[in-house]
Amino acid sequence: MKLSQNDLVWYGRNFTKDNVTYFDYSASGFEFCFTGTKAQMTILSDSSNWNEENKGVLGIYVSKINPSDYKGNSLWNDFPEDVTQKIFLNEYENKILLFESEKQETVLIRVLKLSECAFGYAGLADLLIDGKLVKPTQREDDALKIEFIGDSITCGYGIEGVWNVDTFSTKTERADKAYAFLTAKNLNAKFHLVSWSGIGIISNYVDESVNVPFIDWLMPSNWPYTDKSAQLRLGMEPEIWDETKFSPDIVVINLGTNDASFVRDKEERRLSFVSSYKQLLEAVHRRSPNAKICCCLGLMGQLLNDSVKEAIERFNKEFPNVKTKMVDFPVQDEKDGIAADWHPSAITHKKAAEQLAKELKSF
């Protein structure tokens, strides 16, 4: 039996071209439940454009379930403790066995993107099952909805790597172990991640010897689109994201870590950051006028934390009715481990998620 895109429950931003649905951002993907003996899918990816360190990576999560218990309204229902298998998208057409059993079983299968949208993409071309689809009993609910806008920290950069040993690889990215994913889990919330490693507001990451901003791909010009990068690679005109598909109750912004590499101790640059951050807050509010906005920063350095607070204060003067909050994350502690390229470890992410979830509960 071939399943259609409408038979699936989707998570995160996605788009369809030529009957292929692309889910590219970290922790985006889909789920389905069926009773049977086998499930397999075909995923398209632009693997030939990337070296071994930058190809797309998927996580497959399989859990056994009673058919009558499948609601289809939350990623967190019967979500496994860890990934069942990791899939590396090494080909253009990737044939992937999701589940196989000699006897009929009812299983809930989730497929999530573990790597980020900056590199190899993922497009679902077909999904076949030997068995019968179990339809959700409750697809809609009133769960909290959170959108996370961030950089490599939000992507889960290097979580499965080690500082001074490993450098960047999509193989060590684990969006499902990062603070954003875990915060949503702690709150039983629906969520979208719009994140990109090295990205900033006025400058992406630069070496300390560089004195001009790196502005090729900044968040303010990327976030408004469904998936600008993948759509450009597919020869499409990038489309503006339709907010009605996912209208967040809270937007969490974790940006500034990469800007800090350029701002350093230059007041003119800092003021530019404050101004541009305020403009991003305005853009978020225009698109999602009913959403609260929570800004956080600090896991990899607190140089711009006060500047973010200044941007919030300026924004609040013009938009006093918008509920805003700043969360200062403590700088990561070496005793909790340091991941690849001095990024936060799984332990640090877990602590940050607990802190942020507590703050959002009282927001």
C-alpha cells in the first residue's frame, strides 16, 4: 500500500514540488502508524553536492503501540528515549527500510531530520507499507505552539562530537538532543525550528582577524521564507512561509552568538546589532501578532546579552502590549563536557531546556 502525503502527520516547515515533500529544517519530519509487517520509503537528497561531512542525516524512531491509542496529535505520545536508527543520505535516491517483522505488529514510526537545512536536504518521494494504515483519532488539539529561531546551538551542532577532537559534521548533529527540542518536550508543545549554523543578525560568524561583516545569509532575510535554501537549490522561487499553517503562541529567539564574533568591543557595531535585533522583533510581531516573544542567549558567551535586552526595551517602547522576556543562559561549564568546536554538550542542552521550560511556563 502506498501512502499519500495526507496520510502522514507532519512536523516543522515543509513544501511540496513534483509530488515530493521536502522537510529540511532541524527536527522537521513526519509520522504514521500502521499494522503490518514492513514499511519502506524513498528519500531524495542532493548528496552529490556535498562531501561526507555535510550530507543529510535522518533519525528513525519506532515504537510499538495499541492501535486504539494512536491519537496523532503530539510528537511526544509514545516518543522513544532515543533514535532507533540513523540514516545517512548518501545517494540522490535513498531506499530506506523503516520496519520489518515476520508477524503483524502495530508500530508508530517517526522520521525526523537530525541535520540542518544548510546542507543535504531530504524529500519524501514515496512511502510503502505491507499492512493497514492506522488513522489518528485526534489530530487537532490546543497544545502550546513554539517557534524557535536560532543558530548552530538550536541545530544541535556537534552534540555527538568532542571539543579539540571533532570539527563540524552533520553526522554529529542531534537536533533531538538540543535545548529547543527538549524544551518543547518538557512543555508537551508543538514546535518549529528555523535554525542555521553560523548565522547572525548583522553578521554570520567571522574569525577575530576579520573586520567586515559576513552578510551572505543572515537570519532576517532567511527566516520569513518556508525554506529558502532548498527551494533555490531546486530551481524554485522562494516562497514566504504561510503563518496560518503554524501560528505560534511563543517565538523563542536565540541569536547573537555569531554576531558577537564580529561586534567584539566596537560600539558602532554593537549599536547596529541592537537596531537590527529590534527590527527582527518587529518582523516577528508583524507576522505573528498574538505571539509572546522570548529572547535567550549566553551558552557560548554573554557579550551581547545586555544588547539584546536593550533591543527588547526599544521594541517595548513602540509595542508596549507585546509580552516579551529575556532569558540569560549561563555560559557552558567544562565539567558538563564540551561538544565539537566548543559547542554545548548534551548535558548543557538539557540544563538549558529545563531553565527555558521553567521560564516559558511562567510567561
